[in-house]
Amino acid sequence: MKKYMKIVLVTALLLAGANVFAQNYKFGHINTNELFALMPERDSAQQILQNFAKELEDQLETMRVELNNKYNDYINEQENLTDLIKQTKEQEINDLD
């Protein structure tokens, strides 16, 4: 009888434990593009980003003009420069590039 009670008790505990671990997990999906589009700060953040991109493009264009001017000056004066000055100007142009 004791053996029978132990088997019933162990079986009951195992079944009760199985119910605890048999939870239904729910998974969801969120469309982040749609979520970001609905955020009120999106427009101001986008404007700040566009302004920053424009500043970087302007800086890049200024640097390109400076590099081209120095390169053209070097080409025009190349014949009249000493070797040391040529190397210095070439190094400067390479550093800017």
C-alpha cells in the first residue's frame, strides 16, 4: 500500500510540474519603419540629419577645391621648385588627398 501511494504521489507531482512548464509563449512582430514614421520627433530629427549632411557635403566640396588648387599650383610651379620643396608640396598634397 505504501508503494502504491508513493507511485500515485510521484505521478501527481510529475503531472503538476508538467503543467507549470507547459506555458504558451506568444511572439509578436513590430514594423519599426511604421513605428518610426509615427513618432512626433521624427520630422525634427530628419531635418537635423539633413542639415548635418549638407554641412559635411559643403566641407567636402571646400576640401576638394583646396586640393585641386594646390595640385594645380604645384603643377604650374613644378619646374621652378627645388627637390626639397617639391617633396614637401607633394607630401602636403598627399596628406590632403
